[in-house]
Amino acid sequence: MSTTDQITDHGTAPSSWSDFRSRRHRSLADPHGILAQVGLHWVDPEQAARSFDDVPGSWEIAGNQLTVTWQGEELELLASSPEVEETREGELHRATITTPGDMRVARYGADVQIDVIRRGGRTGLRLLDPAAPRRTTFSEVPTYPYDPGLVLTGTWTARPTEVTVGSALPWLEQRLPSPGVASLEIGGKRVQLVLTGDANVLFTDETSGTTSADWRVVTAELDGDTITVDFNRAVNFPAAFSAWATCPRPPAANHLAAAIRAGEKRVTRTER
């Protein structure tokens, strides 16, 4: 991963931002974090049990539940009852995942771990390998220099709802909870931004797809009806790093007609 165009002006950045960047890099370097993603397989409910070249076991969806069967020590379960029901007959193991959400279910080989994910009514197996070159060669994400002028304060209006957005996968739509709408002045213009999650701003701007990732996210601070958005803390989604991510795109209204040269820059997206 390129580390060119790194932070060039640490002296003007507050220590809180430097601490934030340090925490961000430690999180990215986690052995089974974002940078460890090396594969994603979808288990087709219309097919019989099947195997994948790089994953032990035979996987199938029966009765709306994912089941895996394997021999001996091919897999080691990381989840346990009540999330997983396991049975054994000699060397034959069978495990059924009984919970509907995402979970880390098993590991194999040199600590490659398997996440079960649910997206758009489909069930996938995401593989996380701590030996992925993307992770083992990682040092830091390039960022723009800290810009105090891009710490913005505005107002927000509570308007709880759900918004439908696209994702890193062309076929996948996702519904995100939204607590309301923020109003900020950027470049002398008033903009309205849809918040998602607790207080996240998913956005594109005039640098998106060039010097910055296709889209980014920053977590705002809410205080009464006041909102503070520090774009220096804008970070890339996993989809900016990994070809195996399923990240949501920003709501359609969340494009900023200005170049937000703050936060993380574009990185090379890879399969490993």
C-alpha cells in the first residue's frame, strides 16, 4: 500500500487528531481486521451443499439456516451454543448457525478466520487472513494535512427514518437507520446532509475518486441541536482497501460540491 503524500504538517494538528490517527492505524493493523480480507463466497440457497477451493468443509443453506460439514480438524469453531449447534459422528462434524446476524464462526490453517455475513437476503463467507500482504506491508494511510478550517459546526434536526442506499456491490441495496438531517455551511454554501447510524456522515466530494476514495465517512458530534463535523477525521470504508467489502454508499443527497482536502486519501484496492 502506498504511503506517499503522508501528513506533512504535524505541528499544526491537535494532539487529539494525532491520537485519533494512531488508534485508526492500530485498528487497521488488527490481525483479523479490514486489511486481512482475502475472499468472499456466497452460499446459494438454491444449490446443494458445496465446497469452495480456499475454504474447508461443505456449506449449504437448509431451512434458512447455514450449515457446514467437515472432517476431523479441518475447521475449528470459534462460535458456540446458542449461536451454533454442533453434532459429531466420529470424525464427521456438522455445525448449524442459528443466529441471523453477522458473526465470526470458525478458523482454519494458519489462523485464517471465517465471518458469516448477511447482506440483501444472501449469506456470505468472508475470509480474514493475517498473512494478507495488504496487512503485513501496512504502515499507515496517507492523509491530507490537518486543516482546522474543516472542523465545521452547524445544526441538526431529529427526523428518525430509514434511507435506502447502494453499496460496493452493484446488486446490493442496504437500508440504514437515520437519526436526522444536518445543516452545515461549506465553501459559503449551506448544505443538508443525511445522518446515518448514530451520527455518521457518509459523503462524496469533489476529490472523490481522484485523490480521495470513492466515498468516505466521518462521525459527527451531537450536542443538543448543534452538530460538529471534523472532516480531518474522515476515513475510508473497507471497500477502499478490499475487493471483498460490501460497504454502503452515501445517501444520494450527501455530495459536497467542494473539495474536502482533509482526512484519509485514496489507497490501492486489492484482493489480498
